[in-house]
Amino acid sequence: MTKPRSTLVSLDATPYYHCVSRYVRRAFLCGEDTVTGNSYEHRRQWIEDRLLTLADAFAIDIAAYAVMSNHYHVVLHINHQQAENWTQSEVVEHWHQLFKGSLLSQRYAQGETLSRTRCPV
């Protein structure tokens, strides 16, 4: 059963986390499939590039990683102090490194003055 991240991640306990993602049903992440002869080695660089992009977008340092043929391991360090020091603009900027963002976040990033709205009760 899945659990919310707030119950899995405790910076009071440790800022380091070992994460694993595994492929099933003989699916290949990298390397060569000996049955079909297909090579998936080109994906190894994709995964490394994506890990580095994600680490830059979030306040995460990559302590170590290993990409195997059907799974990968990554040891992450959550840089809590860096995240706490980001301004609202920096948070939006980092989010926009990965996602287009909403119309509201795009307007905020462009420096437009945004007005407060009230939700009807």
C-alpha cells in the first residue's frame, strides 16, 4: 500500500535517501536484450541527464547513482537549507525548469502584478 511522502521522508531522521526504480516483465532500461538483440544503451545518458536536471530543479544533491539494465539506484541528499532560502520567485523559476506552469505562474514569473481573489463561501 502506498504512503504519503510526509510519512516516508523525515529530515529530522536523515537528509539522505536511497531510491530504486525497477522495470518488470523483461523490459530493458539500458544494455542489450540478449533475446531480441535490441540495444537500449542510448537510454543511459538520457537517465543521467534527467537525474541532473531534476536535482537542479529541486533542492536535491545526488550523492551517488547506478544505472543497470533493468533498474537504477540513486542516493539523494535533500538540501533543506537551500530550499528554505529560495524566494517565491526562485521557487516558480525552478518549477518552470521542468513544467510550463499555469497561466498564473507564468504571469508571476514575467513580473506582472497579480491581484488577490476571494473564494466564494
